[in-house]
Amino acid sequence: MRKQVLAVLAATLLGSSAFAADNANVQVLANVQGTCKFLAAPDVNFGTLDPGAGGDVNAKTDVSFWCTKGANYTLNVGNGANFDSATTARRMKSATGDYIKYELSPVNASGIGTGRSTPLTFSMNALLRGSDYIDATVGEYQDTVQLTVTP
């Protein structure tokens, strides 16, 4: 009987597997952030103004930027450092404290980003009316306008 018990025990140990297999899944994740960055924002330059000639002067600049592909963006053009809230006019200022009004358009834009390798262009048109500089004091005038692009 003892031999039979040992034989059954040996057969049980040798005949069955003591290991069990299992599977698990691991997810690989990432989140692409919506980002916008300016590449170039060239100055708007009206050049040298001749009050004797008068006449409106136009200028243009093309701002380039990129936004994450598929991200909705908004680009806003600020009022400028010398903005006159009473007349809602953008103004350039001279070192002597004199001002010349000017206009910028458009003042905002929106769209969908195309990715870093495909930059976008925002064209800004500027207008300086002859009537705003025919009596201007001699000298250089400037203003700083902040552009903001957000995804």
C-alpha cells in the first residue's frame, strides 16, 4: 500500500504543471500640448515722412508664427504703449512728447494650427494719414504694439 501511495504521489507531481500563465496590458500614453510661438515679427516702418508732400502713407508687415497642429488659435494685436483711450487712437510718440496717430488692421485673427513645420503668416496693414503728420514736430516717432497668440 505504501508503494501505491508513493506511486500516485509521484505521478501527481510529475504529471501536472505547478505553473500558471497570465497576461497583462500596459498602455503607452502621451498628451500633445497646444502651443503657439512667434517666429518673426518685423517692424512696421512708415519711412521718412515729408509734411510738405503730405498724403497718406501705407506700410505692411508679415508676422510669422506656428501653432500645434489642430489647435484653435487666436492672435490679438494690442493697442500700443501710447494708445489714447479718449480718442481710441494708436499713436507714435517722439522724444519731445509729440504724437502722430496711425491705424493697424486687422486687429485679430483666428484659425487652426498646422504644426511647427508649417508656419502661418499674419499680414498687418498700417495707415498713416497725411493730416496726422503735416504739422508734426521734426524727429523720430515710435510705438510698441504687443502681439499675443494663444492656442
